Amino acid sequence: MNYSDAERVQTVLNDLGYKQTQQESQADLIVVLACSVRQKAVDRIHGRANRWNKVKKKRSLITLLTGCLLKTDRKLFDKSFDHIFPITELKLLPQLLNKNRTKNNKALSSDLDNYFDIKPQYNSKFQAFIPISRGCNKHCSYCAVPLTRGKEVSRPPNDIIKEVRQLIKNGYKEITLVGQNVNSYGWDFQGVAINFPQRKVYYHDKDKRVTASKLTVKNPMNFPQLLNKIENIPGKFWIRFITSHPYDMSDELINVIAQSKKITSHINLPVQSGSDKILQSMNRQYAVKHFKDLITKIRKHIPNAVISTDFIVGFCGETRKDFKDSCQLVKELKFDMAFISQYSTRPGTPAANLKDNVSIKEKRLRDQKLTEILSQGSQENNNKLINTEQTVLFEKCSKGYCDGKTYGLKNIRVKSDKDITGLFATVKVTSATAWSLKGALKKRSSPSKQ
């Protein structure tokens, strides 16, 4: 999401006459897209801000801060940055920089009033991130997103489809739909009903059924319906999305993925803990059994599914027994990848009122232990791919090697005398580690399910 935000910031800066530089020492202006999910990310910004303020004593430099930013962090950064502004208020940027005209001496577009309407400056010629919503209504006790990005707001489907059509027309090969919880896309469109087994949900706010919002759009649709619309756009391309909430992943969505020829087989489904007690404390709204049943269902209908997840270790009150339950879950489900983070308190979240009683040392040990168990399952999964042929979209080439990702988002490297960046090719997998594959280039191919 921050990457996608940065592309919109770049559009506004380009219109103001700025040019991007890859050398920080040459920059007249630096914009930081903050992430408040973990304290470590905030600490990193503090370190860089201190360095930039030393530079300001020697030469002219303007620093701006935006992105996901808690009120408490904003107060701490007030003296470190020249300007701080909400990412959804990009229209403020020209005013902050005292520039009211573009490089073409035309007034800035009124489209700036709508964040989603700002056309991003795509940093890739074949891969694109497309935000379909912003904000979140889940209110997990540890999460800062509802505090920094607000309630969930879905982008009108026609605008999304129009952007995808243009990208495909321009030769893009991979489209990634982005949202804090893509599964609940469209729930804030008036009159859209989302069907689940034994329940019908219109719109979630703190797990309470409330009336649909007043937002109305032309041809409203839910996430599976949006995927179907994009699937039917002519062209040879892949569709990815991130991220899903286990509570909201419907049978309808699973069936759409299973029947699709373009929606890739990688599904990120954060579980966060293998302990029901911790899940309840996190306000995740599901139990471990629900998550396990969901994974079983996905693998039944999508046999080639590549499933990644998220874990938080050392959450408030996590005992050795709770952590053991997480380890058991990883052993049992054999995830292909997991993004493991050590819990850090985020001010203003409900969890900030809980006692953070797991030591930093213990959190590190649990992180290492869970990673070790994860690598065993991932190695086992990757070994099954040896001698198979995979369609790969290559992302970069250098010094006789090309790196890309498979349909299931597995990293793979091949030898190649030619630069095949941005192209699909068939690769025979020759070897595997827990986190990557190696292969031999076969031939160019069209995208297809592997």
C-alpha cells in the first residue's frame, strides 16, 4: 500500500516540476511514506530524520512525512520534518511547497480532491499495484491501521476496471489489487449483500452488523464479482491481490479463484497466532479451527494454492503454551511463507492497555524458532516443484542471471544470456531451497496456471 501511495505522490511532484533522483545526496526534497505497524519502522524514520537534519545545516533540503502515522508519532516528528500531511490529502502538497502551478503553468487538477483519482506514476512497465480500498473496519487490538487510515472506503469498481484495462492495453503483465482487507471490498456500497454460509453480512464495523453506508456507485459489486470483471478483460496477464482476512474469505471468492485462468494461486491469509486465547485477545474474530478448516477448503478447491501467512510472536500474555500452539499450526499446515513480526506496542491501540510481558530476548527466540519450523515445511513444498515446468514472469536480469516469480509467487533464478525482464517464460525447476528455486529456461510462453 505504501508503494502504491508513493506512486501517487510522485505524480503530484512531477506535476510541480520535480524530477526523481536515485541519489539521496542529490535530493532537494525527500518524502517519507511511514508505516506505523511496528515500532521498528518508526525508529528507522527517526534515525534518517536526524541524519537529514544534519544535512540541512550544510545545504537546502525539504523533508516531508506522510503515510500511516499515529497521532503520538506525529507529535514526535513535528520538529524533525518540515511538513507532515495525511496521504489522503495529497491536494495539500502544492500548498505546503508553495507551488500553485504545474510545470506547464496550468492550475493543478481538481482530481486532487479525490485521492483515488490521482493517476500514479508507475515505477514498473509491466507490474502495477492498484488500490481498491483504503482503511479497515476490523479493529484488531494490536493494529494501527484503523487509527491511521480510518474506516474502510472502497474505490468505485468502474474506476478500477478502467485503470486495469488501460494498463493491459499498455502491455502490463501483472496486476496486484491492494487493500487492507480486500475480502470486504464493496461492503460499503449501498445495497450490496455478501453471502456466506449461514450468514449474510452487509458491512462490518467492530464485528457488529450495521446498516449499509450512504455511498452509492454505478454497478456496485463485491470482491469476487470485481475479480470476475477483471478476469474477463482481454489480454495475457496475471491478477494478484493482497491481503485477505480469514473471517471474511467466502466460498464465492474461493470458487472464483479456482475457476480462473488469470488469478494466481498465491493467497496471503494472516493467522497471527495458533492460540485461541491470543486470537481472542487480538480481536481476530475467528478461532484456530475456523482457520484450519478454511485452509483445508482452499487446498481442496485450489490444489496448486501457495499459501503464506502472518504471525505475531510475543503478543501480550502469550505463554510458552500459546507459542507452542503456533508452532504446531505451522507444522501442520506447512505454509509456503510466513511474515513473522515481534510484537511491539502501538500507542492508541486497545492492546496498548495490555501488559507487554514477553521480553525482547524471548520474542527473538520465538521468531527464530517459528522461522526454523516454517523453513522445514517450505522446503518440503518447494522440493515437490523440482523437475516441474513453471510459467515465470521475470522481474530483473543482471550478470547472466534473471530473477522472477512463478504463478504461485515463488522466487526463481535462471541463467540467461538475454534480458527477459518483463516477459513470461517457461522454466524447468532444477533445485530448491526453503525460500527460492533455481531452474533452466525453456521457452517463452503465455501465462497459464501451473
